[in-house]
Amino acid sequence: MSGLQFDYFTEKDLGNIKRFGLGLGIGLGYDITDSILISSRYSFGITNRIDTSEFIDDFIDLSDLSAKTNIFQIGLGYRF
């Protein structure tokens, strides 16, 4: 359960936030029985989600401004 994860914000008005993002996910899964399984996964944000081209200020350099999305997931599944 490891690899790249793409994410997308569906909110209509995001301001200076980018819709698409990329993360690196790692996780574990366990089959409790032949039918029931559990899993957990954590994704570390790789891409900067703030569009810094919109920030223009004569006094402060905002090009270093960044925000990344980290995601934790827990899953419970049933196999037919």
C-alpha cells in the first residue's frame, strides 16, 4: 500500500489554493478473516497547494509561502 496519490479539491471557491495535488502514500492492510479486512494509509503532501503568483507585496517576499495536504485514512472492508 505505497505509492503516489493524486488529490483534487471539489470546493467551488478556493481563492489562491490549487485544486490538484500530489502525495506519497504508505500504508498497511490486514485480513482479519477471508471476508473482513482493515487498512490504514498516510499520504505526505509533495506539491505546494498555494498559488504564490497571486501574492504581490513590495515589503514582504511571499514566494516561500507553502501549504501541503497530509491525509490519514482508515478503511474497513468486506469481501463477497
